[in-house]
Amino acid sequence: MSDQRSYVGPGILRSSVKGTSRRRILSPRRGRILAALAIAGVLFSSLIYVGSIQESDKTTKSLSITILALVLTYQYYDTVMPCIAAPPHLPGPHLWNDAAGVDRTYGNADDCPHCSAYCAPASISIIATYRAVGMPGILQDFIYDNGKSVPEITGDGTIQTHGVGMFHGAGGKPAEVQTAMTWALGPITQHDWVGGNPKGPMTYPLLLGYMSMGTPILWLDNGGWPVNQSVSYPPLSNRLDQGHAKVIGGHDDNNTPVDPTDDLCLIYDPWPEYTDMGILPINCTQGPGGTWDPYWQPLNDVNFSDKGDVYLVDTFPAIPEFSIILVPVIGMMAVVAVAIGLRRNRNR
């Protein structure tokens, strides 16, 4: 948020008489009084603007809401990378909502395998775009191809499998999502309930910490599949060892900072049906500006105690909390401006 204001230098009054301008030098005592008033005014104004400001163009921070500046990406086959898996599929990039297939109805047999099962590549793409990693690290086909294990040939520029989704290490399956996210974003941190993980599970304090640092959270939600997703992609036999991927990109404490029971998480969900059809997952409400996606989901429904869920975060440097330093910086600028003004008065 820009805050453009015009100030008259402390110690100087400007007045206009019949179209002419004159200056009247104040006494040092009166200058100091005006200086104090100027500082108080600037600090008061700063406190007002702390309520909603931009943090390095990455995060909007208010007294109760943090929203990361993510751009939603829907899950879909997004390049000309050849796919040699069995049909049904169409070559080349697909529509953003091709999970609905030709009949535009979600959950039917003609749904696109890529677009139905690409939630993990799409969620990684959301974070990679936010982190400005560039091509090809933001492309879903590349993310999939460089993360999916056998029978996929990793990184060969060709898709051998589709419609099976990506595993995240549960049930002895390979950690394909982690491999793909590391390929796109570098080292990552994992939070889960598996014994021996030194980072432990995701917690409420960790959520607040990641949001305050401008760090999005990739949430692999075990059992959190979209209601109208095709039963074929990914196949039901795989879903016990997978989770629907989405990104936590904001938090609202509902003005009750000591009571997390009414908190909300802003979810960037790559499943296209919510926007396409104007619907929401159960218990969720529309996001900022009335969006169907991202949407606000109760923290209780996110449920950090679910032992099947996995949370992944990148290790990029934290984005400074501009709201914390805004008041002191503006205050110091005011002090310097006042000191310069008074010094000029004394030197006249």
C-alpha cells in the first residue's frame, strides 16, 4: 500500500496573501512543540496503516488476517510434453477445467486423467510461482515428470503414466510429492505424525509462524478428496496412500487471538470445480473478494491432529514482517526530518 502525503517542514509556516507566498521563521521553542506534534501525528497515522499493508509485495498483513500473495493454479495437463499412456487423453495443453471432460460434468468417465489427478503438481506450481522460480519449475507436467517414480521414467520429457496421482510416502509407497517439490523448490521441511520425524506434526504455533514468515504450506490432506472427483482418477486403490494436495496461504483469527477454535485457513485448492460451478467444500466460506477458490476453511476442519495428513514447506528465506518495522521506521524518519528542520532554523 502506498501512502503518499505532503508535509510542510517543521519550524516553517507557509501562508499565501493575495497570490504571493511568504515564509515566517518560528522560534526554536515553538519549532520544538510543532516537531513533537509532527512526530505524534506521523506515529498515529502509522498505527492506523498497520492494519492493512503490503509486505514486500508478498503478504497482506492485518491485525487479525494474514494472506500470502499466491496465484491459484488449477490442476491440468499444461504443456506439449508427449503422453504415451493409454487413452483417454488429448495431446497438448488442456483447458484449466478439463477435469470435467467433454460433457462438462465432474465425476464422469470422460474426465481427463491428468487434470483429475494433478493436484500435487498444481499445488507445487502455486508455491513455485509465488517463489518466482521460473521455467520449467512452475509447469505441472515437468513437476510430475520429475517427481513421479516407476513406471514413470523420471525427467525424460515424456509422461508414461497418468491418472494415478502422486504418492507421498505413506503405506511404504515412494515419496513422489516430496521428490517433485524438492526438484522445483529445493530443500523442504516435512511435518507429519510418523515417529522419528524430528520436525514433528504441524501445529497451531507452526501455522502462525509460517504465515508470519510468508511461507505457504503444502497440505496433503488424507481423505480430503473433492466430492465430485472421478472414481477412476486416481484409482480408489491408491487413495489410501495418497492425499488431495492444496495450499494453505492465509490465516484469520477472527479477532480472537487467544482462541483458535474459531480460526480460519485460506485454502488455495487446485480442484477446478469450485470456481467452475460456484460451489464450496462443506463448512467452507468464500474467500477474499467473494472467491469460490481460494476459500476459508475452519481450522478445526483442517485438523492438525489427523495422523494421515502430511505438510510440506519450502526453506526459502522468510519475508520480513513489514508491519512490525513500519512504525519505528516512519517514526525515525520523522525525527530526522524534524532535527534537520530545527538545525536549519538555528543556522539562519
